[in-house]
Amino acid sequence: SQTIHQWPATLVQPVGSPLSLECTVEGTSNPNLYWYRQAAGRGLQLLFYSVGIGQISSEVPQNLSASRPQDRQFILSSKKLLLSDSGFYLCAWTDRGRLYTSPLPFGNGTRLTVT
Amino acid sequence: DQQVKQNSPSLSVQEGRISILNCDYTNSMFDYFLWYKKYPAEGPTFLISISSIKDKNEDGRFTVFLNKSAKHLSLHIVPSQPGDSAVYFCAARERGSNYKLTFGKGTLLTVNP
């Protein structure tokens, strides 16, 4: 069966510090991968998605970047965090062979607090 | 421009009664709609979905209704249980979009014993 892992679960970082959040998926190959963020009082907003290694699409201009160095690994980064980067970050994936028949499973998320 | 709207930030119901959560959308290109349930500090978990070619989908206590002409969908939970207390997100996928989902802001459902 497929599983998705995100770490760390919680993170407290000072303004101006770098960020690296990692997501890996097991039990599948060539998945579509997604980074979402839930900011306080807001819904889930799509930040980045990837349809293959090295292929990243950005949905909103921001202080963050994403990379996909391996097929089942998706990394969210920042060189200098802002207060507004605080939020709950969620990784999701989907089987490209079932894009139109299955829901989008999410990881357990990372709670980022920028102080 | 909010393409998926959940206008009720919260809803409180008694155990055993029906919970009805509503969602409106504006994008006519949405072809697949999903409901997710989320507990604090956890990722959303999938509940139920409906394709735009249907108007109803049922799974146990959960039923989703889609009214395409009104661009409205609703989630019915019958009977409601205290364990259903969570934030419910409505999400929509645009046809041919690589499964990019647009989410509403969520509705906090509280089921009182």
C-alpha cells in the first residue's frame, strides 16, 4: 500500500532563517506531488506541484521554493523565512494512472511557526 | 477571487440529527468535487467525492449532493455522531488540471452529545 511521510511534524524558526521540509511517498512510482499550506483562518492553498523529477510548477508568488530531486521525494524550501510563512504545510500525492478516479491523499503535515 | 466558498465557518448540531454542510463554486470547469475532514494537527482525510456527471453520491452516513445549475454542493451526515466533530473542507478539481484542488475555507462542525 502507498504511504506518505512528512517531517518534521512541528518546527519553530526565527525570521530570516532557512527552511527545508521533506515529503516522501512509498509504494508508488512517478506520482504527482503537491505542497499545500493552510494559514490561520484560511483554506488549503496549493503552493507547488510536480509531475516528474525536476519539474516544478508554482501556483503563487512567494518566499518559498520546491524541488523534486528523486521520483518520490518533494522538498519545500526557503532561504529566509518571513512571519507570513507561518502555517500548516501539507504534502499530497496522486497516482498519475488514476488521476480521474481517486482522491488526493495527504500527509500529516508540518506546523511551522516563524517567530 | 475565491472559486470555492464555504460560507458557514461553523455549525453545531445535536447527536443523532442531520448535519448539512454547504459549498458554492464559481468555476464552470470544475468536474470533480471532494469533501475532506480534518482534525487539528493532522492532514485532511478524504470523505466522499462526486463527479460532475452525477447529482448524488452516498457512502454510509455521508451523502453528497451536487446542483450544477446552482453551482452548489452539500454534504449530509446522518445521523451525526460526536466523532464527526472536525473541520470539513470542500474541494474542487478543474478538468485537465493535473489534479490541482481548490479548497474552501472549511466549516467547523461540532456534534454535541
